[in-house]
Amino acid sequence: MTATIYSFETGVYRPPSEGGSASLLVRFSRNCPWNRCTFCAMYKTKKFEPRPLHEIKADINAMAALANDLKSESFRLNHGGRITREAILSLLERAPGLEYHQGMDMLIQWLAAGGKTAFIQDGNSMIMKPQDLIEALIHLKNTFPSICRITTYARVRTIAQRSLENLKAIRAAGLDRVHLGLETGDSNLLKQIKKGVDAQDQIQGGQKAMAAGFQVSEYWMPGLGGKKMSNQHADGTARVLNAVNPHYIRSRPFRLIPGTPIQNQVQKGEIVLSTSREMLLELKRMISALEVTSKVCFDHMGNHWRTPKGDLVFTHDYEGYQFPDEKQTVLERIDMGLS
């Protein structure tokens, strides 16, 4: 047996809530079609490449072949189909090239966790032709019937350009959740970071995703505007989120990444970064202005603020705090951090 029959691609990036052993990572495209945001280094050295439908289906089939052979080894060893160490080692003996397979660990962990969720890579799978995306999603669900949730990164401008009919068809084909990079709701800051959208685009794309029936997860970046733009960043972000009222709002505090265009702006003194305390004050301003029924989440290590007792200000749980019921709790936790 050769490892070539298990050939499939696995990308690098996924949200924390879709990573680890939680989600099967299936690559529908390579890298990011926009790739101009000044704060981001994820795909800067890479060129966007769409993947043809037949390649995507071949990857899914290869994943299924590997999963089925692992289970077959388990049954042969009288382990009842469970993904055991012995079954893995047995398959590696038969196909030693698997030891170097970039996606094997991911697939094994996913199977061991129950095989319930999948994440579509890379940066904006919605850019695919709607019918190709629908066909790929259907093939994924038919191949792995255990999957009960499929999610992806998406760009609001792409969603806004799709017809509601197509978006609803994509949702019906199995795509449950879209992760949207809001970053900020302030149009001036959106222009500064070269996001390629303004606040109204963010509202339109977010509302359209909601209308299509997706679970919508919006990401914003405390500290992104530095000291000068802090207030307008907080206020504009709250305005957009109030207009969209997504299912999830996730905090991703800004951090300066070497080699990004924004680093050059900071080095030239064009942007003065906020302190950790100033970022927490900005977060308080934004949260205070929120009028949503969303779950507000701090599920990233960047939300590192501590209380005087030394514990984290916010839980890093993926489900976060339910608003409006827990809004006061969040504000009280922020005050503890500020103290």
C-alpha cells in the first residue's frame, strides 16, 4: 500500500473554535484573494489560487480512504473501529509515507473527537462559483455523514455580491457558519488598514449573511486604531454590530506583526499604539454601546487582561457571554481588570 492514495491538502489557518481536534480542515482554495490588509501577515508571501472542483472532491475522497483504512485496521485488531495507537501504527507500517503526511494528525484527531465538524479553508471560500461550492459541500456531507456543522472564513464584500437565492442554496447545501473579519466598523480606519470595504459594506454583508440563515461570527480588533482613533474605532464597531446583530462577536486584540505594512507606519510614528489598559478602556466603550442579542466571546489568548487576583478578566470559552443578559457581567469584569 502506498501513501499516494491518501493525498490531500491541509492549510494552516483556522479560527480557534474550529481547530485542534474539533474540525476536519478541508481546503477549497489556497490563501486569500484580497490579501492587502495592512495588519495581516497570514498570506502575504502567498498567491491566491482557486482549486477546481475535481481537486476538492479528490481531497475529500482521499480523506475518506484514510479514515476507512484506519477503521479497518482497528477492526482487524479487534478494537471495534476505534482510532487506537495500535491501529495507527499498523497502518503506518503498511503505508510508511503517511508518517510525513501534513494532514494525517489532523484527520486522526478529528476522527477521535467524533468527526462532527468541518472547516473550509482558506481565506474566502465564498469566492467560488456558487454551484461549485454547493456541489463540493454536498459531496463533503455525503462522504462524511457524521458531520453536523460546516464553517468557513468569508469576506463581507463577496457575500454582498452574491444573490440571496445563491446564499440560501449554499446554506441549504450544508454551510452552517461564516466567520467574518469585521476588524472595525469605522470607515476611516477601514480605509487606513486597506480592508477594501467601508462600514456600510460591513453592515450589508453581515445582514445578508444573517438573512441567508448562516450563523454569523464577527471578529473585531481592540487597539487596531491606536491611541488617535480609539474612540471612533469603538463607536463605529458598535454601530455596525448593532445593525447586524450577529450570533457571535469575537474579540481579537491587535498585535503588531513583524513585516506587515502597519509595522512600518508604527515605526515612522504615523500610528501610536494603545497600551494594554487603553485597549481595555476601548473595549469597555464598545461593549457599553452594544445593543445586541449576540454571544460576546474572548476565545483567544490575546485577551490576556488579568484581575487584581490574577485570574483572567474574561473566560476564553468559545460560547462566551450571552447578551444582553450578561452585558453587565462583562462590564463589571472589565472594571476589575482596570482596577
